[in-house]
Amino acid sequence: MSQAAVINIFKDTILTIFYVAGPILIVGLVVGVLISMFEAVTSIREMTLTFVPKLIAVGIVFLITLPWILAKLINFTINIFQQIPKVLQ
């Protein structure tokens, strides 16, 4: 297996990780910042105020993006399995 093939597999792996985790992490970050701004304005310090909305938002985004995430992971897995014979040569 050539060095270029290993780099290509590594690049595909990193991009797949970003595609799969990115939307969920971005929504969690945005909701967290909005809640922090709300807490700063109202001076309310409640743990459930930060945890529950983030959990709900991340859960909704996960359910919405689940078919797309599964398609990305299936395509990545098929690509990796197709490259196995090249590695064994």
C-alpha cells in the first residue's frame, strides 16, 4: 500500500468524522452560547436551564440528520471495504 493511499484513507476518515459530528456539535455550541447570553442578561443560574435545552436541541438535530449520517457512514464503510484487496496485494 502506497503512502498516498494511506493519506487518502486518513483524509476520508477525518472528513467523515467532521461530517458526522459537525452538525450535532455546532447546534450544541450555538444553543449553549444562546443560553449563556440569556443567563447573563437575566442573572438566572440554573443547571437544568443549560442542560435540558441543549439535550433537546442535540436530540432533534440527531434525529433530523440521522438518515444523512447513516448514508455517510455506509458510503465510508463501503469505500474502506473496497480498499481492503488493495492493501493485501
